[in-house]
Amino acid sequence: MPYSWITYSPAFTLVPTYECFNRCTYCNFRRDIGTSGWLSLAAAADQLARLSPHHVCEILILSGEVAPNSPQRSKWVQHLYDLAALALDYGFLPHTNAGPLTRAEMGYLKQVNVSMGLMLEQLTPKLLQTVHRHAPSKVPELRYAQLEQAGELGIPFTTGVLLGIGEDPEDWQDSLAAIAKCHRRWGHIQEVILQPHSPGQQQQEALPSFDVAQLPQVVQWARSLLPEDITLQIPANLVTHPEVLRACLAFGARDLGGIVPLDHVNPDYPHRDLGALKAQLRGWGWQLVPRLPIYPQYIPWLSPDLQARVREAQERFDLSPTLAG
């Protein structure tokens, strides 16, 4: 049986801080400011030293947000930079997702990240009256501006939509169409995540889960709206029903995201055993293979030093150029 590829990222998450000035009512990640502190470089080094560069490639630096006017903002951005530089020193490839950044902040972090990301979530402003009413950085125009800014700066970028937080199907299509428009201008969006809202124990308000039976239809819409060179990602730990997963792949999803020891955004939903997942996909005619956090067409965008780090990772994982991303 000939196999087609489905990719995933062998990843590990560093969390600089869970503290966040936003209060999204569905969030299972954030903690109140002043309650959890920041991850020290020494503690991060201890975590990285326990990892094998032959089994983990991507270091996802996923942070709660410090307010733009906070006196801690510049220190926080420097900490993001230092953590990414540390990950590079240990032989890993960093990908930072830390909320909206200024152009200068994004340009600074570009020096030590092979790619970056930010979920667009949804463009509709009506969520500012509900789930985002206490979340200043969830203003749709601000988040869309990050996609444009990444394109202007030549940063390989991952974005996506969050499904089931109070939007409707027309909103999904509007958000996906906006992502497509931005990519056609800059050509920098490597992945779009279709993430179904999945309730957890820490969120402030009860919100029903997204009906994953609708996800194949969303995948089909996304594939028709987005340029072909954007990969569609669905999170493997949030799409566990076999027939839904199989239908999503049939309609054009080609990546299962980072498979990590702990999904810090959805801590109530552990990842399945990788071997079992590979066997399931193999039974459907798919081969699950690792990839890097940067897709191959974007490697020339990086500095010479980062390009060398990517080549080293390609060799460790024995990836052909077509599987680098």
C-alpha cells in the first residue's frame, strides 16, 4: 500500500510565565499576576538538559502576556529572547508564541527563533462583549496586525482559528479568508491550526465544547479558502474520535501539531501514545512522520546561523528536504 505523509512536530514546551493580563473566560492556561512567577534560565536549562535532541526538535516558548504599558514588559521580552537562545544552545529549534508584539519586539525575537506564531482566533468583534470582554490583546484588529507585521519582517508564521467560543460558521470563513489575504500578500504563513474549544477544569466560565463532528466541514472550507501552500493542522489530542480524525485527513488536514508531554493550553487532554497513533494512521494509508518547526521553503529566510542550526536538526532526524517542515 502506498502511503501519504501526515506530519507532527516532536516538541517540548517552555512556559516563561503563566501569568497573563488577559482574562479570557475559556482559558485553562493563565494565572493571576503575582501568583506564579517566571521560569528562571537555570530551571529552563535543567528542563532542556533532560531532553534528547534526537527525540525532541521544537521548543515551543508559550507565554502568558505582560501588558504593553507594564514596567516589566522589556524584561519579559528579553526573557523570551534568552530562553530561545538557550534552546538553540542545547541543539533545539525555538518557536515563540507570546501574544501580540510590537514590530521592534518581533524583529528582536526573530534573531533567535526559526518561526513564530499567534492564533488569530476569530475576527468577529462580538466576542469582545463575551469571552474576550476582559482580554485587551484579543482585539481582532490587533491580532490581524501581527500577521501583517510578521509578513513584513519575513518571519515564518503559524496562526489559526479557535472554534466554539461564541462565533458562527460565517465568522470561521471570514477569519480564514483574512488569513488567506494576508498570506497572498507576504507568503509567510506556513500553518493554520483549526482548534476546537475543549472545556477544562480551570476556565472561569462554563462553555460547551465544540462539536467535533463539524470539524471535517471546517477543514473542507479551510482547504477551499486557503492557498495550497498553507498546511492545515488539527491537534491530535483534541480530535480523538477515529472517524472524525479520518474525515479531517480526507478533507485536507496534513499536520497533527506538536506532540508534547503536556499540552499547557489544554492540560486536561493528554496526547495519545505516539506508536498507537502511527499504527492507526498506517491502517488508513497514512505515514506519520516528524517535521521541523520551520517549513522547507522558509529556511532561506533565516540568518546564516539559524540556517546552520536547521541543517543540523535535519541531519539528526534524517529528514529529506520535503519533510523538513
